[in-house]
Amino acid sequence: MTVTLQPHFAQDRRPQRLLVALIACFILQLYDADAAARQLSGQEGGALYRAGFQNGNIGGPARRLLRVSDRSLEEERSQPALAAAYMDSLLADPVAARARLVGDFTKRSKVAVIYMCFERMEMIHRAVPAILRSEGLAEFDLFISQDGGAASIFENGTVSRDAPFVYIRHPANLCTGLHHYFVKAFAFDIMGYDILLIVEEDNVVHPQALQLLRRMAQLSVAEQDIGIVSLLDLDMSPFLDAERFAEGLIQTVGHMGHLWVFGLHRAKYNAVRACLRDYYEVIKGHDYRVKHLPPLRDAIQGLMKEEGFPVTTELSQDRWFINSLSKFGFTKRYQTLFRFFEPIGSYGLHFHMNESLFYEMFGRGMYGGRIDPNAAFDVTKDPADGDAIKATVQERLTALFNKHWAGAAPPPDLMNTTYHGILEGRLNGLEVVRDIMRGPHH
């Protein structure tokens, strides 16, 4: 938009008022464009947002976002209806859905691994090869579920069509709400698996991550409080003894941590199946990217009231999933003490930040050693394990304070906070170390 400055007239202030109005319109236009781009983040508009609006740059693709053709807008608006019709057709006839989705594929395993993806190819082309390098991959049935509306994952040859997986490319953009419902219904209702392991698009897994997750899901069956199982998303390793606790598991509250790499047993799914279907029925046919706005926001909140969930909670399918599990007594999850994947999603649905800020928060890399997945154990069941973790925390904090605080003793409240942060799965060990290394003057 071009703003033409008018000459100043001492007696007539109408030009000044006009100038103010024009500037205000310009600012509002930029705000609306930025809001529109944010609402589209994680989908086609997400790429435009990343290229055009970061660091205050409003040129190039961002301007093209404001000039989307009528045809593109019409196609965009039609996606929720197309996605709903597609999903309804699959759910109505599981036998026909199976033939449509996987053809003559024959199950070899009781465990399905589903890699969910959309359009961030530079991440997909790192994540898929990592999954294919997984130890014992033949023990699982691997599926790649790609949402509609994006280029194929095979576009540059990084991912081979001959690799051992079944590729499902949806004809419409399901968005995260329907896509997450699809993978659960597909694994348990359509295909009949006992265990589902999910890897989201922007995560590079450890070679033994799938084996460990499977074992965790198996252990969860006997635990009345445990719903899902997940790999830790933060890095607590600076305060843990890897030799003793690499296979260690903790019981954390269900909403603690992201659902980036996680698993679920059929026994838990069956309990919440109807709740998940209710959420699906409410969100289908709507643009899920704007679930925070009416009318979808009001519909989701109305469903929350019906189920007795806190209306102030998040509206996402992940939080609905966790709340549904809690309703049936599955208030906790099994989580690893060490991180067995590397998060690489510095931009997309959850984050809009440059890489340095993302990696400052989550760090780089993952657990680098080998484990015995079948030796996974719950550290909360033996008081000796808790004592050992507490001793290691004391030892590591003391060493850091000796080095960076001129030998001062670590405060007891820091000791307790660090210890309980580990057992609750909420400690960002990198931040703690970084804060201590700044020294007493900071």
C-alpha cells in the first residue's frame, strides 16, 4: 500500500486526520496479514509465513499471501468438507477402508509404527531415513501417513519408494485434528493392531527408540494409572547416571511434555475410543487451523463442558486425548529419563523461532549410547533408585558450583527442585547448567 503525504495546512487539519487514518489502515493491513499467516502456519500458509514475516520482513511471499487467487481461496475453503467426507467414508466401512488404504498389504506384526508428516521436506528427509535405520525394524509394520495438499515425500529421491513401509497419501488436507484421529482409528479399528507407535514429522529417532517404546507400551498394560507412553522431549542427562538409568522410566502426569514420539496400547485406546470419536464429530468439516475462533472454539468448549473437562484447557486434539485418558483413570504416562530422539522442528505448528532459539531451549542431539529395550524399568517402584538419582544430582550440582561459583555449596532448594524435576519429567537440564555456568555475578 502506498501512502502519499499531504502538505501541512495550519488552518485545515483534515489532511492530518487523513494521514493518520491512512497510516492506521496500513498498520491494520500488516496486522491482518500477519494474523492470517499465523492461522495458516503448519499448512501452505506456514511456508509463506516463514519466508515473508520473520524478523519483520513483509516482502515477497507475504505480499503474495494477500493476493491469493479466488480459485485458491475456494480450494482452501473446500478442504475441511472434503476431509470430512473422506474420513467418514473410511470410518463407515473398515474393511473397505483397509483395501483402499493399503491394498493387499499383509500384516506381519502386532505393532504399527506410523510416521505422520505434511510438507516440511527438509525435516521429513532427515526423519524417515532415521526410522528406516531402526534396529529390529522387521518386527514392526511401518506406515507413512502424509497429509493432503503438499508435495510428495519422494520428490528429491532421498526417500526411496522401495523402502519397507506402506505409504498413505490423503486426498485432502486433514490438518492435525483429523490426522491424529485417523492414525488411531486406522491402527486399531481398521487394521487391528495391539500397539500403535507415532513419530511426528520433525523428530529424528534413536536406532532403538521404537523397540523401547514398544516395551513401554507392553509394560503400561499392567499399570492402571498409565495411559500413553512417550519419549522425553527435554534433556535431563546432565544430572543422571546413564550407565544405571538409560533404560529407566518415570511415571509423570499425563499432560507433562509434548506428544512428539509416543505410543498407546489397544487396551487404553478402547477405553477412550468414544471420547475421541465425539471430538472428531465436533471438529470435522471445520478449518482446524482456526479452532481458537468461533464457531469451532465454542463447539469444542461446549463438548468440554459436557465431558466435565476444564473449559480453560487447550483446545487441541492432544489435550483432548490426555483429558479423555484421565477421565477413565489413566492420569499418568510412562516417560523415559533420557531423550531418545532429536527434535528438529524449529518452525511449524508449534514453534515460530530461529534455530538458535529453538536449540537453546531443547538442545541438540539425543542419547548416544546403546540400551537393552527389554530391560526398561520403572524407577519410581524402588526407593533405592530414587536415592541413587538424588545422590547423582547432588554430585553434579556440587561439581558445577565448585567450578563456576568458587566452591560455594549448591542451595538445598536447588537440589530439591532439580531432583523432583527429574522424577516429574519437567527438568530442562541444559537450562539449569547454563544458569549455573553464568556464575554468581549473574
